[in-house]
Amino acid sequence: MKLRVHWFIKNILSGFFALIALFTFQGYAGRHLDSYPLDASFNYRGKVSPPKEVLIISIDLESYRKLGLSPFNIWPREKHADLLKKLKSYGVSRVAFDIAFQGKGKDEATDFEFAKALSLNPTIIASDAPLLGDLEQSKIEDLSPEPIFARSVEALGRPGFPIDDDGTIRRLPIVSPRLSQPLRPLSEAAVGAKNLRFGRPSRDDFINFEFLIMNSSTTLSLCRLSF
């Protein structure tokens, strides 16, 4: 009789604590529990200066004026091809575009020359596609690049960052299952990380892993220094 009472009490307590954990982590505070230690870690680490070997090329008004282009139009692919050739002559190690280069250009010859230029350097271009599941219900626009460009680059990367409710970026997903293939973030692909794979992360993987369960996004946070 005593054993049955102990068994009953253990089950009641287990269920009680399970319910507390469930309601805690389903609420606002529970969903943001990991934000506080992350903020403390970032504050303790201090500001990290960007690496000097990384150059960001911006399409600004001054660039438009120098090139004689309208700021209301996108850069023509001929200009991107010229940029890639120039970067090749400078001996760059990698190039990343946060542009998907969708659709065909004004003529096949231009697209062919641009595809050749994309292959001059280890190049990454942006791409995104609807989540696995019902395409009609997906809120993500298909941003797949033109196939000739996708074949000419080293890798595709998903642009953008996951922003928390307070407007802070704390996590960087490793891979995200998409319609056609698992896509890693553009920033990860740009640094040439080779240890990424679709599946459970290892202890050497990145600070956040995003996957889908029954068409709903779930995240698992891991500790790692950002770069």
C-alpha cells in the first residue's frame, strides 16, 4: 500500500511540474528566458569590431551618380559582371550578394556573361523559397535565382536575420528546410563554413538551429561565439 501511495504522489508531482513547465515556456517570459543570458554574454564580451578583410559594397546615391545610373532602377547585370571581374583582379577570396537575381535579363548574352562572371570567384547569392508544407498558406515569397546563375555560384544563402520582439538580433539559424533544399543563412555561406548539414547540430555548430515540426517553426538554441 505504501508503494502505491509513493507511486501516486510521484506521478501527481511529475504531472504538476510538467504543467508548470509547459505554461511557463508557452508564455512571453518563457519564450524569452534565453534572451537574458545571451544579453549578459554579449555585454560581458563587449563590442566586436568588424574584420578588416571584409568589404561591404553599398549601392548608394554617390555610386549611382558616378556610374550614370538612376537610383530608382536596379543595377544592370552588366555592372555586376564588371564588379565581379574587378574583384577578381583584386584577388578577393569570396563574394556574397544579398540579391537573388531572379528571372531572365534583357538578353541571353548578358545573362551568359554575368553567369561567367559569377563563376570567377567563390560567389554566394541570395535565395529563398516557401516553407515545406502548404504553398498557398506560406508567407514567404519564392526568391529563387535564375537557374543559370544558381549553377554558376558556389552556394545559395537565405537573406535576412531573425529579429526578436524587441528589435534585437540574437540568434542565427544554421539551416532552414525549404521547398527545394535546406538553405543556410547568407552570412554563413559567405564565410565558407563547411561543417553545416541538415539535421541535428553538433557541439561545434552555431548558436541556433531552426527546423520544422508539423509545419510550425521550432528553434533550439546553442552556445557559440558569433563572428
